[in-house]
Amino acid sequence: MKQIFASAIGERDWVESVFLVREKVTAMAKNGKPYLTLKLMDRSGEIEGRVWDRVDELGALFDKDDFVRVRGRASSYLGRMQLVVQELVRVDESEVDFADFLPVCEVPVADLEAQLRQKVDSLKDPHLRRLMESFVADADFLRDFCSAPAAKSMHHVYLGGLLEHSLSIAGLVDLVCGHYPFLNRDLLLVGALLHDVGKIFELRYSRSFDYTDEGKLLGHIVMGVEMVDERIAGLPDFPRDLAVHLKHLLLSHHGQYEYGSPKRPKTLEAVVLNYLDDLDSKLNGIRSHISREQDQGGNWTSYHRLYERYFFKGEIGTQEQETKTRPRPPLAASGGEKKAAEPKPRPARKHDRPLSFSLGEQLRGKNLDLFATREDEDDR
């Protein structure tokens, strides 16, 4: 039975517990001595492990993706908890409960599968419905689609995350199409359900989450289009133009070439899918970041390197209440409140522009993308 989870480890805690080794890297210290950097994970998250002594001896006992029992002292380093490992031994997988080590979607798989079938049943287009029914009728596909995470590290990083993410976007599709009735709801819905389908082969998730060789060489976008092509080939009379528009949704859902998209969105449905996918993945990733640090005190998270900012995790409205109850400064001696000094006008400067100078003119000639984000193209 697992003694302590990564998320519960605090400063100077003595830790003796089993973890899954997600990464194992040998490096060299400034004094020329080797050391090991480990990423030790369980279902609650990760903690970095460092082995400073007996590196060759302990390093020979285990490999990446092995289960290990470690003994060591926890300490905070650069705002992150770190475990200085003093003893380590490999543990056979027969002795562990896998549910302790891989994060799992909070929604039961049976409920997710039922939601998927409801979405398929709601399709009006007979060709798109037969396509989705062919996927759902494949037991091997359905098992993998219900099990896979949506990414290696950025969002929905848990078993069942891929289906949860796909269904979340499908739910947003119905909301958006209710507001914009000119959109092709069935095409957009199927695009939402299948946009990341290639991840069932791009990622491996039997122990830790990582990329397969095929995933690294091809990527989930290409693999997903191949899967859709293969299914369509088995459906007689599937309209070619419909197939082209569906595949365009998959090929363009990352939005920009620099984010791994072979094509940029060129239809209304493709534009919508790109923004909904980006919205859902970012909200899940940021929410997970906030949740991991909720018990660490303070109103702000640690710095998020991907989004290049801190996030507020306090309760909205509490600061306003504190402001209302804060004592007011004493009144001036004259008996009235001190009047704020009138701001002095700023002297005119040589390069001042008239107020009519438009934002478009200011941006003209500058290669600015107002919608660009800095996302890992392989982990969206």
C-alpha cells in the first residue's frame, strides 16, 4: 500500500514510499561527480528526485518506467519540492496498484462512453453518422479512445482525458451552433470528436505518459487523418467533398504552422474548432496548475513557464471586502478631507501622435499576430 503521495510531501518531510520513474537522467555536477535527476510520479502528480551519492550503484538497480521504493528527505528548491534520495530499490509491478500511479479522469469511463454514444445518435447527416458508428462499433478503438490521455504534460493529462477533452469541445460546439445557426453543426461535431483521435497511437500510457516512436515521427494530426481515411474507404458513397472538409478540420485545428498545423483554418467550422480546442485545453491546463498549488498558501501560483505568468488562485471578492473594512487615513488638520492635487499637464513631445492615430496604423508594418500563443506544438 502506498504510504504518501507526491502532492502531500512538504518541506523537510522524511519520505519512504513507492513511485513510478517517469524520467531518469544522469548529469555531471560542477565538481565532476555524476548525479541522477529523477521525475517520480504517482496519481497526484510528480516530484523531482536527486541522487547525489552511490550514483552508479543505485542507478544500476532500475530504469525509466520502473516502480521504485525510495527513502529520502524533501526540501524546497527554487520554489519546487525536491526529494534527496538516500536509498532506492526496484519494486515488481505485481506488488503495486496501478491506480495509485496513473491519474484518472474524475468522470467514470462508463459515463463518458454514454455521452459519446449520445452525441453520435444526435447526428442528422447519414454519412457522418455512419462514419462515427464505424468508430464506436470497433471495440479495440473504443477501449483506447476511452483510456488515452489528451496530452503528455499540458492538458487533460490523465487516463480518459482524450475522450473528456473531445466531449467537452463537442458540448461547446452545440452552444456555439445555437448562437451561429449558419455553421454546419454535424461536421463541426464530428471534427470535435475526431480532431485528436490520432493520439491513441501517438501516445503510450500503460505506465507513464510519453510519445511512441510512430507518434514522434508522424504526429497525431497525420495519424488521425490516416485513420479517418481508412474508415471512409470502407463506407460506400461517402461524399468526397465532405471527406475533404472533415480532414481539413483535423489538419488545421492547431491554427498556425508554428504550432504543428499542416494547414491553417480556411472554413468557418475550422476556425471555430481551432478556438474551441485552444480554449478547452488552456482552461484545463491552467485549472490543473492552480489546483496543484491550492494548499501551498497565498493567493498566487508559482510561475507558469508555458503561459509566462502567475495565476490568481484566491477567492474573487475577498480583496474588495478587505478594502471596504480597512481603516481610513486620518483627516487633514483643516477638518476636511485632503483634496487630491490636480495632475500637471505633460509637456508636448516631439513624437506625440494625435488621438486620431488608429491602432491599425500603429501596428502597420509590424509583424504582430494578435492571436498567437506559445504552445508546445507536440502537446496540444
